[in-house]
Amino acid sequence: MTQLKQDTKELNVTVDLSKPETMINFANTLKEVIVKNNLYVNIKGKNYILVEGWQFLGGMLGVVAKSDGLEDISKENEIRYKAKATLIRLETNEIIGSAEAMCSGKEKGKSQFEEYAVASMAQTRAIGKAYRLAFGWIVKMAGYEATPAEEVNTDLTSADGEEQTEDEFIKETKEAING
């Protein structure tokens, strides 16, 4: 059983994969929390959960992600990193999934990223992807796209036509959602 504190009331969430109604209730609870805490962005008309939302989902299930390796695979004139993340069930310390992801300074919207930011985005993507591979179906049940927001190839152009960093794009999108 996983417990979640929301406002001042306590919600008990039991996830039993053999009971569809339990999974539907779980997905609905997830959706409420994702919306309430702005843990998603709308990209080209579709809603994608940010890595913090995926981490919240994992936390509800007693699963955390661990960054499990970062490799500099840069080439001449290109900063590039590959990262690995592992999902661990806290109760048993059992590894239940993993994923690898990359980030390059040559990606659209990342040309101004410093090296540490490219490395960090590779880690963020690996964490989101690990959760997606394990729990993407729950996110779809909650009404979101299964791809983590940080993996979506976006046109990072602001309303005035200027190129933005991914963080600026996400901030602007959240502001547009919240008014």
C-alpha cells in the first residue's frame, strides 16, 4: 500500500494489477495530482508529463530512479552525453527497469546549453524514459502521452520568433496553461 498526502487529507492508494477498477482509480488520482501541481506541458496540442511527474508516479508505487552512469560521447564541435537510469523498488531494493538516453548541444534549442546542462538533460531523459518503459501504460490511462516531455522534439520558438532553451519553453508553456 502506498500513501499520498494531498492537502491535509491522506489518500490510501493500493495498486492491484488484477483489478481494473483499482488501476482506473489510481490513474485518476495520478491525473488529479499532475494537474494540480502543473507537472505536465502541452506541446502541439498534446499533454506530456514532466520528469517530476514521472518521479511522483514512481514514488506513489514505491519506485525511485537512480542515475546509473553518465558518459561523455562528445565529438569535435559537439557536446554530447549518454546517461543511464535504473528504477529501484524501495521496499525490496530490486531493480525493476532501466533506460539510456542521450542529449547533444546540436539539438534544436540546445545550441546555447553549457556542457553541464547537456549532461544533465541526458540524465533527465534517461530517468523519464526508464519510468516510461515501466509505467507508460498508467500514464496513458490517466490521459497523457506516454513519452516524457523532455524527450519530445519540439519547435522551441517563442511567440516573438526567438529561439528558446528547453527550460524557457517549458516555463512559457506552463505560464500559458496557468494564465
